[in-house]
Amino acid sequence: MVTYSLATIIVLVVVLIVSMFKILREYERAVVFFLGRFYEVKGPGLIIIVPIIQQMVRVDLRTIVLDVPTQDLITRDNVSVRVNAVVYFRVVDPKMAINNVENYLEATSQLSQTTLRSVLGQHELDELLSAREELNKDLQLILDQHTDNWGIKIANVEIKHVDLDESMVRALARQAEAERARRAKVIHAVGELEASKKLKDAAMVLNEAPNAVQLRYMQTLTEISNDRTTTILFPMPIDLVDKLGGFMKASSVSSETEHKIDYP
């Protein structure tokens, strides 16, 4: 009996000694409690924990990827949408992460869901679709402020999907089509304006050099003669029309002068 009792004691002592040694990886820390009170943060590497009177809680310091479930919300312009996001965060203070919140993973998840609904609900649908970078920064700042007391650092927040119902998708398609038509008309009007300015400049240049019109006329005839055409129309020069008009006006004036009778 004495031998059996001695062997049992030796085994228990060996088990206790072995259980005292803990190995922590580079990204792990141990929050040690001494008789229920916080003692210190240990690690990484080999640490010693006194059984019974000391307890430890492992904390992972790597970046955690948290997938925020899809949330139903109503935008400021009364559009119902479904939005989900992803949050990247890590523990920077193991002591605060264990002592200040019961479960920092669950707490961060719930806070992300409520913040996503409250922040995005203050913006219109167009901002949700086109200004995601600004919204991501706003979400990141708000979450980081709330989790600072938990020893958690929010590295980044990304909005993944914004789901709309079919009626709203069709309405957005019509809006986009109308916007493209408006831009096409504006571009056409700007082109017409620029073309009219160039034509005005060309007309001023030709007015300063009348012979340039004749050169242009001869160049046009040369281009037409090179094509495979059976009929060629020769436009009447403008200056010829002006000369004919002046000649006819002069003839009418002289005719009126000849038929005029002077009475004594």
C-alpha cells in the first residue's frame, strides 16, 4: 500500500510539473490570472503556469476576418436594400480584450451589424453605389472608436454587396439610359458649336484671300475627276453670281434713266 501510494504521488507530481509548462506561438499571448486576479500577459515561447492557483487564457494576435451577415436597411431616400460587409481587425491589447468584454469576437460582430445599419441608413442609394470608399472609411472610424476600449484595432471595413429588388434595378437601368442619352445630346451640341466656330474662322480666312476660293474649287474638281463618276456637276462660282447681279442692276438703272422725261 505504501509503495502504491508513493507511486501515485510521484505520478501526480510529474503530471503537475508537466502541466506547468506551456508553449505559445509567436502570434499568441497568455493572459494569466493569479487566484482570479489579473497577473500579467506572457508569451510567446515557453512559459510556466502554476497549477490550481494560476489560470491562463490564450489570445490570438493575428488579423481576424469577420464576415458581417446580410443586413436589411432603408436608405435616406426610402429604398429598401440588403447589404453585407467584411471587417478586418486584430487584438492589440490582450489584457483589455479579455477583461473588458466577455467575448470580443461576438461583441465585434454585433457592433459591426448595428453600425452597418445605422451608418448606411443615413445615406441615399446613389451614395451606396458610387461612394463606397468614403462609406468604408466612415464605418472603419466609427467601429475603431467603439472597440478601442476592448483592445481591438479595426484595420479595414469593406462593403461587399448591395442587393436591390428587380423593380429598383429596372428603374436604375432606365435612369442610366436617360443619362447616356443626355450626355450624347450634350456632346453633339458641343461638337456642333466647335464646328461652327471652325467654319467661321475658315470663312474669315477665305474672305481675306479671295483667290483661295478658286484654289479650293480647282482642288474639288480634281478630287471629283479621280472618282468613277459618270456625271460631274460644276458649281457656279459665287463671284460670277455677284458680277451678274451687279450687271443686271446697272442695266435696270440705265434703262430707267433713258425713259425718264423731263418736263419744262
